[in-house]
Amino acid sequence: MATSSEVRAGEGEDPEPRLTVAAVARRLGVAPSTLRTWDRRYGLGPSSHRAGDHRRYTAADLDRLVVMRRLTLEGVPPAEAARMVLSAPQPQPGLPVRGRSRPPALPPAPVGPLLPPGA
């Protein structure tokens, strides 16, 4: 079950739950400052962030960031990974995000340590 710091409803816009920066950072295994940097440098922030408001991420935003994280773990430079993520087809509004298939060019993320055998 999510805590109140993880999921909050959007303020008056739509009832979709939104994740805080801290919750998304925990799920991805990155520092919150990394998410802010990806937002500022590459435009990979929340889909509806206004200056002065707290960042709140939707499920679609999280899906994009999961791909970004996976690509950077695979050695793709962040700027290139961001271009790949932003050029991928975006889900249509109102359609479920979680059920869609991933593009075939993006293999599943590696599971386990990223160290070579014997290291």
C-alpha cells in the first residue's frame, strides 16, 4: 500500500493519483536531484508541472522515467536516452498506460548485479 507521500491526487484537475519526486526516486533507485535534472535538462519531468508547484508524476510519466533509467543503466548517455524516450510514441489520453506493450527496440532491464562475473 502506498503512503501519503507516494500517491496524491491532482489538485482539482483530474482524480488520477500522482507520485511525489521522492516516491518516484525510490522506485527508480535514483536521487530526487537526478529527476529534477532530467526534467530541467531533457524535459522528462511531470506532464503537467507549473512553476511554483510541487512536481507530481502520473503513471505515464513514471513509465517514461523507467525506460530512461533502464537505458542509462545499459550505458546509453543520458542525453541520447532522453531523445529516445521522448521520441517514442506516447499513450493516448484516456487509454490505460500499464497494459500497453513496450517498443521492441527496448529489451527488458537486466536483473541482478551489473558487475562482470568475477569482479
